[in-house]
Amino acid sequence: MTNPLMFRIPNGVEVRADIRIAHRVVGTKHVFTSPDVPGLHVSHADKQVAEDAIQPTLDMIDAMQRRIQSRCDRNPNGGDAA
């Protein structure tokens, strides 16, 4: 399964990237992960609910990564930013 990831880069342009999504059933849950996106783990008993949560989860991971990068860019030597 390939899922198109849509995200907006700082200049406002939307970018699309295809990522691989793996699906498996664990007990009563449908679990979705991706070898292309570390940290992606979506699970729910209802398969459709889990599938519908993939894009918002990818958006959240992307936003968190951009925030971390922004903080690192402002303070490249580590420690607390003044």
C-alpha cells in the first residue's frame, strides 16, 4: 500500500511524496506502520478509522520534525536558547 503524503514547505508550496504503508492485524487491532517514516504507528479495531488516521498522523510527525529542526537551527550549539 502506498499513501501520498501531502505537506506544506515554508514557502507555502505543497509537496507530495509517496510512502510505503504496511498493514497487519495484531490481536483485534489493525496496525499501520511505514518503513519510510520512523515513528508512524496507527492502530484501531476499526480498519477504516485506522486508515483515516494515517494522514493526520503523518502531518503531526512532519510538524514535529519541522519544529525540532527550527529549534536546532536557532540554537546549533545546544543548550537553552536565550
